[in-house]
Amino acid sequence: MGHSPSSLSKSGPSSPPRRSRSLYPMAPPPQLRLTAPMQVAAGDSGSGSSSSFAPPARDYTQDLPDEILALVFASLSPTDRNACSLACSRWMEVDATTRHRLSLDARAALGNAAPALFARFTAVTKLALRCARGSGADSLSDYGAAAVADALPSERLARLKLRGLRQLSDAGLASLAAAAPAIRKLSVASCTFGPKAFVAVLQSCPLLEDLSVKRLRGLPDTAGATTSIAEDIKFPPALSLRSVCLKDLYSALCFVPLLASSPNLRSLKILRCSGAWDLPLEVITARAPGLVELHLEKLQVGDRGLAALSACPNLEVLFLVKTPECTDSGIISVAEKCHKLRKLHVDGWRTNRIGDFGLMAVARGCPDLQELVLIGVNPTVLSLRMLGEHCRSLERLALCGCETVGDAEIICLAERWAALKKLCIKGCPVSDRGMEALNGGCPSLVKVKLKRCRGVSYECIENLKVTRGESFSISLDIVEHDAGSASENGVQENGQAQITELTDQMAGMGLPANATGAQSSTHTINRMRSVMSAIRRRFGNPPPP
């Protein structure tokens, strides 16, 4: 946090005596008394015109009780708080005894500094050990982790975050977990230990509720062999585990036994992990039927995996992002059993395998639906009418890249969706005719966002603002050079912006004043031309001015 261990024991000869923490004011230390007036320059000409003022004769912050000073420190950013802790010995003491969050550069030397650091910061409940990407070889090792573990405030520490500890093995994580049995949240990313380290974590931390695992480098290559995984690694029951996030793991199937041993699991996120997940989802939902929230992103999962969610009748939030094997059949099986669904996000990735049939099943089976996001999905008036009639609490709707959403669909929304409050339309073929229907429809609508809807004019937007009043907010972002897909559109826009910005910069460059400057300027322009050529090859030519 910017404090060296040596600052804990060294003090200059002029340092004030340590002040006891009390609610009564004391005289300020000598170095904080201001006696000389400060000179403040006035005017922009620098002609010597100035005005002087005399600062207060004493430091009134000394009248603040320690409890009030601690509240002030709590409202500061980490950088400002670090600076304030160096102002005087009293502020350093108040900061150290009330700081709950601590983030440390977890290099090898941290093991030697840990005893002094944690002797000073005794109230830490949230600890982050981070190592920069280029410093992985010099990160905290098992020996250093043991030294940190011996110094940890074991009874207070509730959250632990590990980032980029490339030299830490299973034994190192086990020593940290054993020293902090009260941990409730553990997050690890870009480390090299394997799944067996989490066996020790579950054994040492019976109160663990939240586990996040990202980009681990010590996982074995299982190639989808879930049966062998269950035989090799035996996880103890994780009765307190409520939330698990697995992200960017090439062999996340190693954690299937851990998920299966968590009967009280409520939230599960599996994002961009390799392997086939239909069978694992069947195992997980059978052991954890109380799931309330499920996020699946870029997974090899199909309708069989979605059908397994029928074992979770309390499911309220479902995210399906770029899972191309999922079809209407899987959505129907979810809607028939998960009647408490409140949020549904579907990114169909333009595969056109989820459409009206699945959405109509959602309308029939999920009357409590409040939020619906459809990306690359093509609904029509048939499904939108049923959703408006059956889901009377549906307040938020987003339609992105839906080729079938035109004026007829927007008119249907205006007529049927009485509870709609927020509407987002992006890259859909709607026009002024459809948007004008919102003048008299959707009485609860307060916010509309339009992007890449070239059929809608600014005049229509202004008319909507006038008709619906000041409480209504609407924005329109028209992009002239549209691309094929939503992701391609984003790249195209960024590229055009970069080309235009570079062109403006080159046009504003001044001429060189001498031969040396001319050579330097020529070199710079050649480099700029190279960059411009590369961007044009990637994004295309800029639009004409």
C-alpha cells in the first residue's frame, strides 16, 4: 500500500510522542503548527501582484475524535488514504487500526515484510495479493506464503484475492487457507496451482460461501473425461458454498465434483470454459437443486443440458450467451419447470435456433418474468404479443440485432406491454412509423435507447420527447456505415474513429524549423503512414468528410 516496513519502527528526533486514542482534543504536534503566512499569486501575468493571508494558528483536525477521523479516511481513495497516513503519527495510527482493505504487491520479498505489515494493520478483513504480469517469476512462493500465513489476522480475514502468483503451488494455497479459517470469499486468477489445492481450502475454510476461479494454469488436460476426474479428486462436502464462478478454464471439468458436493449452491457461472457440459450439468443440478442463478457463456452445451435445469424449480436468472447448440426445445424444457424465472438473457449468436416457439413457451410458463434481453434472436409479433399478455411484470426489454423486429413488432409492444419501463433497440429495421406508436402506448415507459436504427429520424425522437413529457428519456445513435453483425459494427466504428483521429492529428502537425527537425518530422510521418495503412487494412477506409 505504499508503506515500507521500515517506516513502522523509524522515527525522527523531532517526531511527536505517540498520542493515545481519545475523544478529547489535544494540542497539535509542533510540526503541524503554521506560523508564517502563505503567499498566493494572483493574476495570470506574473507581475508580482499577490495577496497574503494568515492560516489558522492551530491544526483543528486535532479536535476530531479518532472515530470521526476514521470515517473521513473510509471515504478516501486508497491513494489518498496512503498519503494521509503519512501526515503524522496520529493519522498513521488511526489509519492502521481502522483499515479493513489491504492490497499488497505479492513479490517474493513480501514474506519478509509480512510480520511488520500485519502487526501494523490489525483490522484487515479483505486482503488482496497481486503480482504484475511481468513479475510472475518473482511472485510469492510457498515459503513466502507460509510467512504471510503466520502473520495473518486469522480471526478477522473474511475475503482473500490472489492474482498472478505464478510461483505458488497447491501447498502454498493450503497454508494460506489454513491460516484464515474464517474466509467467506476466495478469488483466484492467473495462478499455477491445480484443483487439488481447493480440497485443502474446503477442509480449512468451512464458512466459505463465494468461490471464483479464473485462468488457472495448473489444471490437468482431462479432455472431457468427467468420470476419471471424480475418481481422482475427492472434494469434501461444501455445505456453506453459495456462489461459484469458473471463467476461462481449459479444463474446468475438474471442478464438477466440487460443484456436485455443494448442495446449497445458489449461483453458478461457467464462462468460456472448454469441454462438453451436458452431462456435468445433469450431475450438478441433481446434487444442487436449489440453484437460483445460472450463467452459461461460450460453452459446448445443448438442449440436454438445458433440460437438466428442470431439476431447479427455483431458478430465477438464466443467461445463455453464445451457446449455438441450444434451440427452442431446450428453452421450452426450462419454461415448463422453472416458473419463477425473472431474468432471461439469450444471445443466439445469429444461429436462428431460438425464436418464437421458445419465447411463447416462456410467456406461458414464466409469468413473473421482469427482464428479457434478446441478442441475435428473431422474435415476431406472435411471441411478443404472448409475452405482453402473460408476463404482466415485464419491465425491461432489449432487442439487439433482431432482423425480424420491425414496425409491426414495435406497435405490438406499444399495444400489449403496459408494464414496460425501459426499452433498448439496437440494429433492428424499425422506422418512424413504429416509434410513433409509443406516443400513446406503454404508459409506464420512461427510457428508450436506440442505436444503429437508420430508419428512425431525429424529428421522430423530438416528437416523442414533447408528447411524453420531461420524465421521458430517449436517445438515438445513428451509424451511417453499418456492418454485417453487431460485433463487426463495433469494430468498424472503432476503426473509423481511429482513422479520423489520426488524420486530424497529421493535418495539425507543424512544419519543421530546421534540417534536424525535418528529418525527425519525416520519420514521424512515415511511421504514421504505416499505422494508417495497417488500420485501413483492418477496418477499411475512413468515411469522406
